[in-house]
Amino acid sequence: MAKRCQISGKTVMSGNNVSHANNRTRRRFLPNLQTTRMHSEILDRQVSLRVSTSAMRTVEKHGGLDAYLLQARNAKLAVEAQKLKREITAAQAGK
């Protein structure tokens, strides 16, 4: 499985471990990914996603998955989130 957030697109970063003697060795900073189910009110179903904890907090701040995806720009969203956003806008237009 890719270490990538399905909403925000947050992925692995790289950097250095720096010792007391200032020796530098490469390391990876992994995102804090959690598998979670979020409810879409417009689609009226649960959506299972692998999301970073910071993205979960952002979704809650915006008032839910639908509200977050509808206000977000497509360039900022991961591919999975763009697909979900298209489904939500199509369902919203159909109502």
C-alpha cells in the first residue's frame, strides 16, 4: 500500500538524522495514516479511506467530508478525492 493520504495527498518526506556530533544520515518522515470510514451525507453512504490525522482534523473543521471536498480545489486533492468529489457533485446536481 502506498504511504499516501487519499484526501490531502500528503506523502513520505525525507530528511536527515543529525547526531550530537553533527553527523547526518538520511531518514524518512512517514505520514500518520489511519484507515477510517467517513460518512457522505449527499451520497448517503460510508466511504472507507486511508487518511492522515491532520486531514481528518481538517475535514472535521470544515463540517464533514462533503463540505470539505466541495470547497477544496482539485489541484490540492489526491486522485481518489477528486473522483469522490465528482461523484458528490453529480449526486448534488441530480437532486
